[in-house]
Amino acid sequence: MNDELTVLAEAGAAAVVTAMATDLWQETRGAVVALFRPDRRRRAALESQLDGNATLVRQAPDPDAARQALFSYWTLELTALLRRDPAVRAALERLAAAVEDAPGGGTRGRVLRQTNTAHDSGTVFAVQQGDQHAYGARAEWAQGPEGA
């Protein structure tokens, strides 16, 4: 059971830090605050922590590195919450799934499939989710005018 709680806490932490400084943040922030709602004494501190962490991510030169640094903290927070209040499990599962399924969200790599085939001296230039810049000339152009 402890391993299950840790895995769920990690999924929740990944969702929280993934959403920071994105369009998903306000909704995710509200869901996290709702998870801790029964603990009213911690609520103000939690809201401040969430806001401060989101600001760190937004202002970081490398937002992904900032998210990675915050991941362990949120894993610990959510693991402790799950141990104190196992009833939040379903809500945390929904939060993790919502961020994972949201456009631009996702804590795991998306599975993309692409098949490219070139035949008879053909060339394939392919890219997914990025830019591609292809420079150069075809081989027969690179040889110059005929007979040269």
C-alpha cells in the first residue's frame, strides 16, 4: 500500500509542477488547495507555497529544471497528505489524470508514431513536435553543370 501511495503522490506532484506557469495552473492550483481543505491551518501556507513555486518556475531561466527541483517537495507533501487523509486519493487521481490528458500538459512522453519511407535514392526529412531546417542541394545539383 505504501508503494501505491508513493506512486500516486509522485503522479500528483508531477501534475502540480507540470502545470506551474502554464494555462493549466489556476485550475490545478485550485484542485490542490481543495485536497488540503480539511486542514485549514495549512491552507494559507499551502496557497503561499504554491504561488511562490509557480513564480519560481515562471521566472527561472530553465523552467523544467525548476520543476524538477520542486517535484520532490510536492511528492513529500502529497505522500504525507495521503497518509493523513486517504479519502483524498480519488481526487488526487483525478487531478493527475486531468493534467496528463490536457493539451500541453502531460507528465509522460506522448507516444507518437511516424513511418517514413524513401525509395530509389529518395530522401526523407521528418520531424514531430519541433522545427526542421533542411539545407543543401540534391546530389545531382551539387555536381554542377553537365560535363564540368
